[in-house]
Amino acid sequence: MRTPRPFARRTGTRPHGRQTPAGRGSARNPLERPSDRLERRLRVLLAAVAVAVLPLLAWSAGGAAHDHYARQRQTQLARLHPVEARLLTDARSAGDRPGAQRGFQALVRWSDRQGGHTGVAPVRAWLERGATTTVWLDGHGVPAAPPVTGDLANTAGMAVGFATACGGAVVAYGVWRAVAGGIDRRRLGRWTREWESVEPGWTARYGR
């Protein structure tokens, strides 16, 4: 009895020495239409924008917002100086009074080289009478709104950067949907015209 030969390991050759064509999957599809190539290139372009351009835009916008509030803080710190004050009344919301600053205010008393002073100043929310707080005075010694904090600059930078990235993604998706929708409508119109020219002969030959 003849001993069966073991199965040969699969290679890139076919029977009778014919080799499998190299790069078979890399050849251009002959059924690909110009609209298909346009759609594919648009996908690649929008993907490149989303990966490379949007992060740069978000970083730039966030950095600009952060720098704006940081400069605003430096300007305010240059013309304001803090003093320790004691509340003479409970802190009350000032938003319901015409011309009042937003937030909470209270009657406070503070001292400096010229003696003791009293005035209405912005304070933290829900402070009670007798509590101590920091009040910011302008160059004339009048209570003013406190400067923006460094946390506000960081928060604004992150918020603007995130909003820019999301807005850019929405715009890119909208462009993609608009162009792809136009391409699909052209395809459907072309298929309809081709079917109108083919359908009579098809029906006459094969019936309905």
C-alpha cells in the first residue's frame, strides 16, 4: 500500500507553478466611480482635520482664553490691594438692587493708617455678622469687586478649548453629511436615468 504523502504547507503558489499575483488587494477597483473616489478622499481629509487641525485649534483657543483672564487678573491686582475687614451685617444678595454688583454684599469695617473705615463691600456668600473676610480696595480706598482668580483662567481655557473641539467636530461632520448627501442624490439620479433607458428592453425581454 502506498503511503499517502503529507499535505504540503500552503505557499503563495498555485497548482502548475502559477504564482498568486502580488498586491492583489491593492489594485484599484474597476467598479469604483469618480464619486466614490471623491467620497473616500473627503473622508480621509476630514479625518486628517479631526486628528491634526482640531487639537491645534482647541489648544490655541483655550490658550487665548486663559491668557485673557490671566492678563485681566494681573491688571486688577496692579490697581487693587487687600485689607482684612469685619462684617457689621450679615451678607445679603445684591442682585435684586439696581446698580448693585452681583453676588453678596455686607457692611464691613476695616482699619488702615488713616484710621477706621466702614463701607459696603462684596463678600463671600452666607457670611454672618462678626466674621472676618478680605476686602479689596481701589486706589481711592473704596471697596471694589475682587480680582478674578487663577482658577477662573484655567477653567475658562479648558472650557473654550473643549467647546472649540466639539464645535469643529460638529462642523466637520456637517460638511461630511452635506457633501455625502449631495453625492448620494447624484447617484440616485444617475441610477434612475439609467434604469429608465434600460427598463423597457428588460421588460420586453424578461417580462414583469
